Amino acid sequence: MAVEEEIGRLLVERGWHLAVAETSTGGFIGYLLTSVPGSSSYFDRSIVAYSNEAKETSLAIPPAVLRQHGAVSLATALAMATQVQELSRVEVGLAVTGLTGPRIGRSSKPIGLTYIAVALPTISTWWEGVIPGDRTEIQQRSASKSLTILREALIR
């Protein structure tokens, strides 16, 4: 069973719904989740909030979080997951933010740095790492890793 199918099964078993906040994956997670027949019974939405302004207006991420920690940070990923969960009124929020390249400005953060966060009804979990590859590979691998992290959180 593909990971996105297993996620659907786990959500349906619990009667839960999912919303996603994506930046670096550009909507690829939403595409993967909605490729499963019947996903409308548990998938609510995917918000692609690429710019900081979009994070502030579409996800209500406090500007102070972005200023203090940056768009690619654990604090931002956790805020994105909890905000998409709350704004969508669902049980599960999934968020991913990362650097896919090329490098712009003087950031010391490495290309491929990715933060994934899952907000569940009673806990939040997260993952941080550097995903290797070119821009497209990083996006695809980040989406895949996000689904794996979500599945693991739902199994616990």
C-alpha cells in the first residue's frame, strides 16, 4: 500500500481530517494525497504559502516568528502546522518548509534544509534534516518525507 493510501486509511479509521501547509513542495503533497480515490472524505485542503506575506495572510503566521526565526525554521514549520489545523478546523495539520535552491542572499542555511511538522489533536511532532538533490529532487523527496513523517505520527 502506498504511503498516501495508508494515510487515508488511518485518517478514515479515526474519523479525522487533514489540512496541509506547503512552501518548498509547491503543492506536491496535496497532489499526492488527492491522487488517492476517496481522498475527499478526509483531505480538506493544501495551502501553498510560498512567500512570507502568504504565510502571514493565508496561515496567520505571526510576523515576529518569521522575523526572529526565518521562513525555513522549526518555529515556522510548527506554526504552519498548528495554524492550518486551526484555520481549517481539522484534527491533523501537516506543514513543510525548506530551501530548494538556488541560494539567494547571504543565508548560512544549506540548500535542502527542510522542516516538517505534524499537529495532531493532542501532540505535535517534527523532523529536521537536509535533503540532497537538485531543486526538483528536493521538492519530491521533501513531499515523500512529509508523508512518511505523517504516517508515523498517525500510527503512534
